[in-house]
Amino acid sequence: MRNFHFILVFIFLTVMINAQTQSHHSSEPGNEIKAFTSEQIKSYLDGEGMGLAKAAELNHFPGPKHVLDLAKDLKLSQIQIDSTKKIFGIMKERAVYLGNIIIEKEKQLDQLFSSDKADLEFVRNLVMEIAEYQGELRFTHLQAHIQQKDILTSEQILLYDSLRRY
């Protein structure tokens, strides 16, 4: 009986170790792009920040989404709220647009490799195109942070940093 328990524990541990050590490069079932998780795809399609404006955020350039979330604590005026909503709306629309393009281009890249038709020139051109759109996406988020800073007072920015724990 003792050997039986030992065997069960050994099998259980082996299964757990295998589950934890599977390659982090394996894609999720049903993903159209093997290199992205479903969360990453959703973030691109939803125009989310994904840390793209962290350089701004960590250097006292608040983001409009978080400013709106903290509007009451920051004691924003109605003019500040309206201006922030406008900045956020423009940024979100542009980010969604660019995110959709990036996802489509990444699908093309994935299909190129999965069809075994990847050639250096075409891959290079496609990767450079994706990089350009990713740069535009990042700039879109950073631009919103720059515009947002102009709307807030110095005191509100300090309070924002404190509320966001920076």
C-alpha cells in the first residue's frame, strides 16, 4: 500500500511539473496569432495603453483614462472633465484604429510563417511596417499624456502621482 501511495504522489508531481514547465511560447488554442495571448490581442483591439506611455506616466504626465477615474479626488472642474474626455476619446479612437491594423499585420506575419513561405525581404518589410504602426500607437498614447498635463494644475498632478502611488 505504501508503494502505491508513493507511485500516486510521483505521478501527481510529474504531471504538475510538466504542466508548469511547458514552453511559454506555446499559443493559446484558437488564437489566430500564435505569438500573442488572447489578452494581448484584446488590448490592441480595445486601444488599451499596455504600458506604452509609462515614460510619461512615471514622469508626472498623467493619463486621461486615469484622470477621469480619479476626477472626484482630483476635484476636476467641468471644463477639465470635458477636455479630458475629448483627449481620451481622440486617443482611444486612434489607438483602436492602429491596434486593428497591427493585429491584421501580425496575422499576415503568422500566416506567412505557418504557410512555410517566409522570405527575408517580405518578412523584413512586414516587420518594419508593424514597427511603424506600433510607434504610431505609442506616440498616440504619449501625446494624450502631454495634452493631459496642460489641463491640470501642478497641485492636481502632485495629487494624481500620490493617488497612483508614484
